[in-house]
Amino acid sequence: MSLMLHRGAEEVSLSQLQQAFTPEATRTHVPIAHHSLVDHVRYALGMFGHVVAEEHHGITPDGMRYFGVLTLKSEYGDYTDTVGLRNSHDKRFPIGISMGARVFVCDNLSFMGEHVIRRKHTANAKRELPGLVMEIVEPLAGARQEQQITFDRYKATNIPLELASHAMIEMFRQGVMNWTRIRDVQSEWHEPSFEGFEDYTAWRLFNAATRALEGTITENPQTTQKLHEVIDGVCSRVSH
């Protein structure tokens, strides 16, 4: 797996991340080093029994913004559980921790939900970060189980072609992607690039969409949260 990044960000090793620039603290702004966020999350994951099998990190050339993905060992065969991380020194966005999945067939990322630490970078926030991370990681086991239930539902739900077309339009309306990427979804839906998607199911549509979104998800995890809402809506219409 490689970390899909854009806007000039590039992938770095953990040792390079540890050497990344962290601005000096001021009276009102106390930056949290990117590698410190990774260390706190890795420690919390271990405390609650999660095992990190793989990790990838990326930063912008000026070192001000960080994006990372930690892949967790999973008992499921066609995807792995992931934890996405974000941090910034330029106040562009707050610290973010996302729970989701990476689909094996095309290394796509899909975030089910995101926990954002909306705290100003102050000395107090820096001291409280370990506890805040623990609070986010503690319920992760339940989130992983819920994700599996969701994916099982997608795989078991056959979708009429007309409803699939409606769902693609809804992806555009909900701001999941622009029309150019919708065309990519249509192409992948009709002719999947990978084996295992012979049936016209919600799982096939979901994977077509995540493939079209490659390179945009790490910086904006909310994208696939909206995608899940669209696919869930399709499943509900079929069941009724």
C-alpha cells in the first residue's frame, strides 16, 4: 500500500517524520509535533489490544500539515481496518482521528467516521492529548464490528441498474465527488478493474466509488462518510 496524497504532500518514513519541522511555541499557540500524535495513537491502540501491521505517513513540503494511515491486523479477508490521522501547525485543521477500512483489491480508503480534537493548540491541550486520544481509541473495537456488519449488508444487497444510476447522481448532489469522478464510478461499476465483483451489489457500487476517490480521502475523511450515507440509503430502498 502507498499513501495517496495530493496538494504537494509527499510520503515520508517514520524516522523522517520524527525529524520534521515543528514551529516554536508562542504564548497562545503550542504546536503538537506530528510524530507525537502518531506515538500517542500507537500507544493507545496497543493498550486496547489493536495491533498495527503497517503504517504510512505524509507531510507537505513546508512540514506544516501531516496525514497518516495505520493499518490494523484484521480477522476479515477482503479489507483491513485503518486509522487515519491528521495534524497541522498552520491552523488549517484540528487534529483528526478517523476509523475506516482499506479495501484490498485496489488499496482504497473508506472512513466510516471521524473524531476531531477541536482544541486550540495550547499548553493545556498538549498535556491533555494522551487522555483525549485514549477516549477516542477505547470504543474502536465496537466501531470495527459495526463496520463489518455494514460491509456484509453491502455484499448481500443487489442493486437494480436504475437505482445505481440514481445513487451516482446523489453522490454528486451530496458533494461526494464531481462529475468527472462520477464518470469514473460509472466505468468501474460497469466494468470492474478487479475480480470478485461479478454481482451488481451495493458492495460493487461502493468499491467503484472509492476507487474513483483515490487520492482525495486522506485529507478529507468526511468524503467517504457521505458516501456511506448514499450507499446506506440505496440499501434501505432495496429492502423496502
